Amino acid sequence: MLRVAVVGSGPSGVYTAQALLNQSLVPEVRVHVLDRLPTPYGLVRYGVAPDHEKIKSLQNSLRAVLEDERVTFVGHVQIGGADGVPPARLAELYHAVVYCVGAAADRPLAVPGEELPGSCSATRFVSWYSAHPDSAPDDFALRARSAVVIGVGNVAVDVARILARGADELRATDVPRAALGALAGSRVREVHIVGRRGPSQARFTTKELRELGALPGARIVVDPAELARDPAYAAPDGLPLPAVVRRNLEVLRGWAVRGEPAPSGPVYGPSGAAHGPSETVYGSCGAAHDPSEAGYGPSGAAYDGVRRIRLRFFLRPVELLERGGRVAGVRFARTVPDGAGGVRDTGTYEDIEAQLVLRAVGYRGVELPGLPFDPVRGTVPHAAGRVLRDGVPSPGEYVAGWIKRGPTGVIGSNRSCAKETVASLIEDAPLLARRPAADDPLAVLRAWGQRPVEWDGWLSIERAEEALGRSLGRGPVKIPDWSGLLAAARGEEH
């Protein structure tokens, strides 16, 4: 019998377990799926937006794998770190270990002012409204009038949509009650989604983009002049473009044609002097706009009850501006295509007022102590999924998912990634089977100070979340804190 530990219960981990079950060369395989959290499903539970019910339903197929009799879910087990089990000791318990630990960190902007209060990562915001137990109870400056989301991928679109969506529409989801209450009291009226390059190079999918236009009580504003800067935007129909790019441009073109003018912030030349007609549209970030002032948009015009989502392109963040010790806006450098697929600065700048800034410019892998790590790529060095130590495959150690290939692709991309890794593992199986392995790894983990939550504990958490939802007149509502989750796993009230 081949005993395998899979570290991580998100899609890459569960697909790895599934590939191990589906292979036929090694007839007897037992898989322990370990996770630091007492809950399974990884980013499907804690990363997919709560109003994306179809994607969240992927939990059902992941659940089928975890309920297989050959698989054991082992939550609340820390691997690595001061309180965790070192990879070297974990390797003593199993014939092979596959690390599917994802990419937990976000990429910084690396601009002045990034650490100001009111500025944070979209990852942190997503964790907050997804009830991740590591998330702090932060209100994310939702008394802000204007928010800027930096990035033009699906995560940027997700957080902008949650900011612009009414709390009543989210009541039917599993958003935790504290986050729902904060969103209900939100005063955000303007949401700017800003990218340094053009619309043809944006990373969002057409489905996500169209969802913005379907939000009740929201209006999409696109500047036709910014779209026109993109050579692909005015390209003839016969120009070969990826299908998703062509569809995205069609959606943006439709919004630009029927939409309202897109005001811009004060524009600055190299000397720093403001110029141009846009100067009077928004006050600069230093202007006397009180974030607590209700009923007025950034221009000072009376709020008409419609939240505006402004899609902006060819703007590169260079500084977060401060007022009163908090973020007050973002200064952007205007860019234009450089003719080689990138952009160059024009020497002019624009300020966009914002009391809340969320960066959504990508994820990055985090080093797991005891495993080799490439700090440049943010991944574990590997060859077809085999972990490389000093350039040589390390017997019994494997990787799959984002920690293997970087934060690329969609959820389904993890299937082929996992299959490649499992193919390497099964090829190594004759050698691996000769290695010692524990008869009862869970007993050893407990002896080492871990307190595993198994599948029955997870089912208790599910029941507690259903009960919480019923008490609030809603469907299941996530428990957002460690103590509540662990109490629920033990069948205790919290």
C-alpha cells in the first residue's frame, strides 16, 4: 500500500488526490489531505466571490473526492513554521508528500504611501468578506466615498462588484454577518478599476466583465479616448485577436457608446502644474472633501442613488497620496503603448481621489520552511512536479498547483498540473514503496502536538453554519473566526 500526504485541500490538492485514485498502476493507495485550516476547499471557499454560486458549487465535486473511502481529510494541521511539523518529519510518516500550498501572498505596488491606512491588498479584502479565520475584523474604510482598485484581472472585478453591489443582494449568500453589516452601511459611490496597460491586455474574462454591467443600481463609465489609445481597439475585424480579447473589446465599446462622459482627475505635466479641462472635474486628493459627507460624489455633485464603476486604462500608479494620516487618493502616470507590447510614461500625471485603495496586481508564493524555494519566481523548484534540492529530485517530495507553476490559469488548470505531478509520483512508486511509513500517521501527528479536525469535524462546522444562517433568517452563514470554527468542529456552541 502506498501512503501519500497531500498538503492543501484546495482544487490543486483535491485534484491531486483524485488523480492518485484514478491511476491504475498502483492498485492500493491511501491519501491523507492535510490542511492548516479546519475547513476544506481552499480558495473555492475563501477566494471565490460569494455571489458566484455556480463556481462555488465546485465544492460538490471536490467533496466527492474527499468522501472517498481511500481519502482522509485532516484539517487544522500546521506544516512548517515554529508550531508546525517540519517537512522532513512529515516525510517520515508517508511514502510521498505532495505540497499544494498555493500562493498566499499578494504582490505589492512598491510605491510611496502604499502602507497608509485605507490602502490594502484585494486579497485581504476578499478574505474579509469570505470569512477567512485569519482575517482581521476590519471595516475597510467603507465610509469612503471613492475607492480605487488597481489591477484589471478577475480579482479586481470581483472586489469592485462587491463594493458596488447592494447588501440586500448579498443577503442570500454566505457572507459573514459583520461583513454584510459593514457593506450595508457602505458610502462608496465611485469605484475606479485602473490598469497601467490597455483593455486588450486586461486579464479579466468576458463573463466577469459583463457582470459589472448587470449590477442593479450601478452604472459603468468608460472613456472612449482611453480605449482608442489601444491599437487593438480600432483594429479591423480581420485582425487576429484572442477570442476573449475581441469579446472584451466589444463589451467595452458598447459601454463607451451609450455611457456618460468619464471625468478624470487633475492632470499634471512634468512641472507639476495642473492643466487641461479635467482640472475642475475632481478636486485633487488634497481638496477639502470630507469622506463622511453623505450624498455627494467626488465632483461635489449631488449623489443620484447610482454607484458608478469607472474602468480606466493606461494609468500607472506612482504614489498614494495622504491627508490626515490616511490615504486620500492615487497619483497615476499616464502611459501609452510603446509598440512592443508594453507601455511607456508620457510625463503627465493624474490624481484620482480615493479614501479606499485596493491593490489586485497578482499573487505570490510564500516559502514553506524546510522546502527549497525560488524567491524570484515565488515557486518551489521542480522537474515535472518532483521537488529539486540543489538541482536533484528529492525522493518522495512533490508539488502541484500555484506553488509549482506560479499563480496562473483558472481553477480547471490545476487538473492537468496535478496529473503531471501524479504521473511522476507513480513512476517513482516502486522506489517510494520501499521507504518506511507510519501505520497511523494521525496518531503520530497528535503526539507531535497537532489537533487534527477530520471529516466529521468539518460536517459539524457545516451544521453550525446552517444553524447560524437559520437564526439570521438566511441560508448557511460562514463562521469567521478560529475559536468559532474549532468549537463547531467539536460540536460545541460558540
